[in-house]
Amino acid sequence: PFGFFDETSSGIASGMRMGVGMSTARDTSKIGSLTASFKITSQLDRINELKAGIDIIRQNSNVNYGSFDKVLPSGRTTSKWDTNPIRIGAFIQDKLEFNGMIANIGLRLTYADPNIDWYDYEPFTDLFDTGNADALDSAATSDVKPQIVLQPRLGVSFPITDNSKFFFNYGHNVQLP
């Protein structure tokens, strides 16, 4: 908390200075995640094994981090945000088994909504340059649109022996940065 800084101890070996300015950082962030998942598999006949499922992930990122230092006031940062992104993934896959060949054919749908506003800016703006932090407070923002991505999957394998196979996989994948 503010007021913890001891005015009489300012030397490098005073205890508070041993962290070279980082010992005064404070973090009261609360991060949580709620995940729900359902999957089902059914052997429809001798050839087809059908799988389907859905995953829902809801996050809560209430971040409150900052550092304070009277001796080294420059470079002190404060990070505060409260976001609740949601991700939903659904898939369906059919496993086809024939004599001498196994094929997996599937499709995944991924929905991601960050539930935030983001800055409206031109690609080569100086808005994010060093020293422009105050300009961000007055910059125009707009709602970030959710993304929906279809991801096909295809896998074909040819068993050669009990312990080896020749296979081919193809798929589109996405992930959060």
C-alpha cells in the first residue's frame, strides 16, 4: 500500500532497495476461468465411429498491477483492466475403418469473443509510440467483433504391420496468441 516507503532507508542495502525498484511492485489481480465440456462417441456400424463435442471457456481477468518507487519514479507502470472473454469450440468427426485404410474426417467450429473495446487507429499511427501514453486515454475505441473460424480436418492412415503405419494428416488450426 502507499505509505509503506521508509524515508530513512534509502541505501542499496536497506531492504526495500535490494529489489532494485521491483520490490515495491504490488499485484492484487484476480484471474478465473470456467470451463464446460461435453463429448460423445458412437459406433454407428462396423465402418463408422462418430464423435462430437463442445467446449465453452469463460474467463475473468481482473488485473490490478503496479509499482511505486520514490527513488526511481520513471518507468513505474500500472496495469488495470477487467475483461471477460468467451471461447466456444464445437466439433464433429467420423472415423471410417476399411480393410487396409482408416480415415478421420472432421470439422471444428471455433468462436472467440474478447468482449472488449479496442483502439481505432491507422496502421502507421504514432498512437502507440513511446511518450504517447496520455493520448491513449482520449483515443477513439470500438467493440471488437467476435471471430468465427471453420477448421477442416482430414487424416488417412494405412496400417503396414502391427507396429507401423503410413499416414497423412491435414488440418487448419487456430490458437490465441
